[in-house]
Amino acid sequence: MAEFGVNIDPGHWDQARLIEELIALGTPWVRLVLHGADQVSLCDQLAISGFKTLAVLDRDSLGTNQDHWRDAIGDYRRNYDGLVSLWQAGNEPDGPGASSWTMSRDTAIRLYSIAREEFGLINVIGPGLVSGQPDYAFSTQCAIHPYG
């Protein structure tokens, strides 16, 4: 059976209230974009409260300089070890939106490959996809954003 989750932007919530609202909602998964080590406390509270966290590494998380991706992903692995259930490498490489991190398929595969090397094969899903273009679905697991 499929499990669903909710996307959160912790910048708009008091942490204690956010956890209470998520518990009331009853969703098992929480998706959030990470920004450095700023959300370690939140991810810790989510784990303690029984939630599974899908952490997104996007343009704001990693920057656009590909030469720095491996080090940045390694920092996330060390800072969030044991607090994240699943990692999403990239966000909407196939879309032009403000939250999209538009990139070529080859660049998206490179990012996904680096993340897999850092986190392990079963701990990483491909980027969230928005266009419906099947050539961007290069991993066996990816997030689908059906509003594209």
C-alpha cells in the first residue's frame, strides 16, 4: 500500500506547533528542503515523533557549482545521520518554475549518482519530476509533482 506525506516549509511554522499539526494530520511522511544544518533540530523532533523524513537536496541546499556537490552532500550526511529516512537528489530538473532546479538529464544523473555514493543506493530517490517526460525518470524511485 502506498504511503503519502506532506511537504513542509518550516520557515512558516513554530516547530512545536508544526509537530502537533503533523501528528493531527496522521501522515507518516514529511518532505522538506534542507538548508545547511539549520533543520537538524526539526528532523530530530520529527524522528522522535515517529515521522519518516524525505529530505530534498536542491539548488538552495547544494549550490550550482558541481565541483562542490560531493562535499556538500557529505556534510548533509554527517549532520543528519540517523534523522532522515530517504534523500531526494534534485528537484524538478525538467521544469522551469521558481522552485525548480532546471538541469540537463545528464547533470541530474550526475547529482543522483553522487548522492547514491554518499547515502547508499536504497536511501536515495531521483528528483521530483514535474513535466511528465519519462527520460528524466532514470531511477527506480522518484517523486512526482502532478501540477506541471
